[in-house]
Amino acid sequence: MAIRLGDTAPDFTAQTTQGEISFHEWLGDSWGVLFSHPKDFTPVCTTELGYVASIKSEFDKRNVKVIGLSVDPVESHVEWEKDIEETQGTAVNFPMIGDPDRTVADLYDMIHPNANDTLTVRSVFVIGADKKVKLTITYPASTGRNFDEILRVIDSLQLTANKKVATPANWQYGGDVIIVPAVSNEEAKELFPDGWNEVKPYLRVTKQPA
Ligand code: BEZ
């Protein structure tokens, strides 16, 4: 069954390149990004994993743990990681789930049979500290993902969770934000002492809180 926003991220135990993990326990109090790629030793995936490894500190800064998955076994991931380091210049520094029996892929509906009946698509799940699914994205096999966009969404999600603001179209970190409709003007006066621009009663724009 498809996983929807707000669902609890299904828990599982799996073998990874960093040993066996129990997903929820491994997440602990962190946010998480679980992402799948179609197959080891393929070109687009090689660039994606190298790029994610190169920006791991950005995920760390946001208290987000990253974990990859494909339906290849862990031994294959380990061999492939040598190529990723050689060609992309960064060693893979996060765990990769080996899922040859597709347990996790099926749990997260990562195989879309009308696209390919055996390989996972490029799924992304962002999971909050409360273990709820905050974002799902599905890319086709031939299109590498924009991981800077995933960081941007995480920034937006964390601002909403911590500061009660939403982010407008094409928002970038540091840009103006929107006070969420659930916050009354009374509460907003406490939360945003520097005020806001009331474009409409439902569109209250303010500086991004620190
Ligand atoms: C790739 O990662 O390059 C790839 C994987 C499956 C199909 C097409 C491209």
C-alpha cells in the first residue's frame, strides 16, 4: 500500500553496509531520509550517491540521518562503493540497505511494476523526529534527483515544526516566510515581535525566524 504524508514510517530490520539496523531504533531522535535507487553499478545512481556523500554534513547540521536502498545485496553495494569513491571523489559515508528479497522495497511501495517490475524507482521519504512521513517524492530511473531541493524542503519542514511558519513558492533559505494560518494574530504578536506584513488576513509575511 502506498505511504502517505502523515503516516508512521514503517519500521523494519535490514542488512546494510554498516551492519544490521532496526530502522526506528537507528533513527533515534533524528529526522531521516530514506531513498532508493534502481540498481548498483549504474551511472545516474553513481553520481547521486557520490553527491549525497559530499553533502552529508548538510544533513548532519539539520539532525537528519540518510540511508540508501536498492534490491542488490550488501556485498554488491560494498563493491560498488569503491567505484563511487573513485569516480565521484567522496567515499559513501552513510548506510546502504541491501534488499534482495525486496522486503523494504515492498513495505515502502518502491517498486512500480508499470515502470519496472523488479527494480526500485527513485523514491525519497523524509521522516520527522516523530517518525511520521513528511515528504514523498518519486523520480524515474533516468533522472537523477536534486538533493539540494531535498535539503530546502527539510529546512521548510523544520521551520514549520519549530517556528510555525510556512514557506512560499520558490522560497530559499533566508527569504521571507508565511505565518501559518493556525496561528492567531494574538499568538503571532508573541512569536513574531518584529511584526509582519498582512497582504491579506490569510497571507501574513514575515522575516524568516532564526
Ligand atoms: C542509472 O542509475 O543510471 C540508471 C538506472 C536504471 C535505469 C536507467 C539509469
